[in-house]
Amino acid sequence: MKADFIEVDDEVQEHHKLKRHLGWFQLVTIGIGAIIGAGIFVITGKAAAVYAGPAIVISFLIASTICIFAGLCYAELSSLIPVAGGSYAYSYVALGELPAWIIGWSVTAQYILSASTVSAGWAGYFTSFLADWGLRIPDAWSTTPLAYDVELGWSATGHICNLPAMIFVLFIGFMISIGIKAAAQLNNVMVIIKLATIALFIVLGIPHIEYANWTPLIPENTGVFGEFGVSGILRAAGLLFFAYIGFDAISTLAQDSKNPQRDLPRGILGSLAICTSAYIAVSLILTGIVSYKYLNVADPIAVALDAMGPNFFWVAAVVKVAILAGLSSVVLVALLSQSRMLMAISSDGLLPKAFSKIHRRFRTPLFTTVVTTLIVSALTGLLPLEILGQLVSMMTLLIFSIVCLGVWVLRHTHPEFERPFRVPFVPVIPFLGIICCVAQMFFLPAVTWLQMILWTCVGLIIYFSYGIKKSKIRKKKKIAKKS
């Protein structure tokens, strides 16, 4: 289906096509690669220890339900509008150019900052892994030259850069640049390592479960909102929601997919189902082996392995490798999705043409990928990006809510168009998605709202100083009026 409300640049379609290598299975693995990062190995422990206790399983179910609302909406729009750009393209069609630009600009922050932050985390685990084998990287070359403290502000560390993080980002960028097939194969390997490690932990952990650790399932509230009880379950769900960030990246790969109208919904919903099952299983085993009270650590899986006995020390090394693989795939998908997002925005004239050019040999948006990679590499190596982590969450919630709104709008404005996948119970599910996402945004601190407003203002300046003048759709309207 090619809807008449979707503008298609003939030159791009004819001469600058991306190679369509991805089927539904590859899209599912890319979704898993984007979703399962260090969160399953780290956030699970903190959420159980501080907020929910063994009821973290309920928190995961709540968080996954919110994501399913958004995932269903992504699935419908990806089948209806099978073009690169994901949520940007959906917003363009449903709401118009300016809202689409705001969403595209927000997604840029989401992907670049998340890729930079996760890359810094990867470097930390990598240096720790090398240290376990007696290989140490000097602090001068593994620490950013700038540091930030909430009370003291910015300061110089005396170090040069986080070199492992920078090299890692450049390697991932290189793999994406030479072709989507190579990137997908690398992601498949990393996903296999992650899922195999999770399965290994589950199988080894089941015989060591102490059922007493699950009692009571819902610890009594301490008298403070969010510390156990029902409010603790909800607070943990808010934290765990961000462990699902990434499945939306699948929607940006429409022009890399063999059959996007069929395969994109399968990729989105399939990866969500697999990741939810993995999260729930790991949280059950983890809180069954060790009391939740001892899990507020950076490596809760290691605590569980220690509790299982000295015969399982070797699994700790495997887990570190799995974490490295997990973080690697998250960065790969973020850089890949960002390049496709900028390509789509450039195709509409809102960014310079160079961002939408496809390399003749590699059939990838090489310029866009190189620019994105260099920006992420520089940010990772020089700045303490953990201070912007919550901004990623804020942007993601905003994007999800707009996508849910887009489904409802298009059902009313264009009910006649064929939808290979349809969200059931419209408008109930889209509205529930919007309400849940907006509610989660209000749990974030005021400084994060300020960061989002400032980032949006910068985007508006770019749009009104460049994009609005170069917009292809506006140029076509002007020509139509003159004729």
C-alpha cells in the first residue's frame, strides 16, 4: 500500500534505496538487542531492594503492560506507514511537520545520549573485565577529563579521555557503515550471548531457590511513599519501564526490511514478549536465591552466584561477557536507528541533503552514520553523561505518548486506509498509553523537565531558521499555489 498522504521522494526511492536484508527474525533480535542491556543485570536488583521486594515481578508486569500499549500503537503505524523514520514519520503523517520535527529532535536526544551513556557503561565493565585478568588501563585513558557533582558543579579530573569508550563507539559505527547485514549479524551474535547467559542463570538458579525469600510477596510499606507496599510496586514499575526502552528502534528500519508491513509488527511485539519473559524469569530466580534486602548493589547477579556456592565462580566471568554483549547491542541499535532517523528528516528537507545520501557501494547513509558516530564518541570520551540519563527517559515517554496519539488521530482522519495490523479496542488502548506515559513523566524531577524544554527550544531555533525554509512539502505547496 502506498497511501496518497505519504510523500515519497522519487530520486531517493529509485537511486538511493537501502538494501532490504532484514526479515522478521532479524527484527526481533534487533529489538532484543536494543531492550536487554545492563538493566536486567543491574536495575532488577535495585528495584527489588529499594522499592518492591519480591513483588518486583508484579512491577515488571505493570511496566510491560505500559510498553505493550505503546508497542501495539507502533505496530499499527509501522504497518500503515512502512518508511524509515519511525515515530518521526508517523508524527509527520498524523500531526504535521512541526510536531514531527519536535519528535524527530527528541528522538535524536534519546538515541545520542543513550548511546553515549551506555558506551560509558560498557567501558567501565570492559576495564573491570581486563582488571580481572591482570590487565589495567591507566585512569588517564579510561576516565573523562570533566566530572560533575550536584553540589560542587563541574570540575577537571586531570585525565585525558575515556579511550576504551571512544574506540568502542568507533568500532560499532564502522560496522553499521559497511552495511546493515554486517551490523545485524554482529547483533545476532551478541543477542545469542545474552539470552544464553540468562538461560544459564535460570537453569543453575532454580535448584537454589529458597521459597522463604518470596515471603511476604509484598513487603509492608515503611510509611514512605514508594518504599514497599503497593506504592513501592508502582515506583519500581516506573524504574523498570526504562529497561524496555529500545523496541521503538525497530520502527526506524522499515526501508531495511524485506516486508515491513508484515515484519515490523512481528519484530516489535515479538521482542517485547521475549524480553518480558526474560525479565520476569530473572527477577523470580534472583529474589528466590537471595533475600531482596541484599540486592541493592551494582552486580546483583554476582551476589546470587556467590550465594549458590564457590563452584559457580566461573559463571561470574560469563555474566560480565554477557553484560558487555548486552551493552554493545544497545549502542549498535541506537546508532543504527539514529542514522535512519536523520536520513528520514533530511529526505523531507528539514536537514541538509548530505544526511539523506546513500553510499553507492555500502548502500547505507554513510555521512549520517559517520557524523552520529563521531558525536557519540566525543561525548562518551569527554563528558560525564550520567547527568543526562533521565532526559533520555523523559524524551522516550514523550515520544511514546505522541505515537499513541497518532493512532487515534489517523483512525479519525484516514479511516479508509488499509491497516495490515490494527490496534484492538481503539481509543481505549491509545488513551491508556498516553495516560500512563504522561503520568510517568511527572515522576521525573523538575531539572529533567528544564533539560527537555531547553533541548526543544534549540530544536525550534533550527527549524525556524533552516528547516521551514527548506521544507520540501512547503516548497511543493508554494509551487501548487503559483500554478
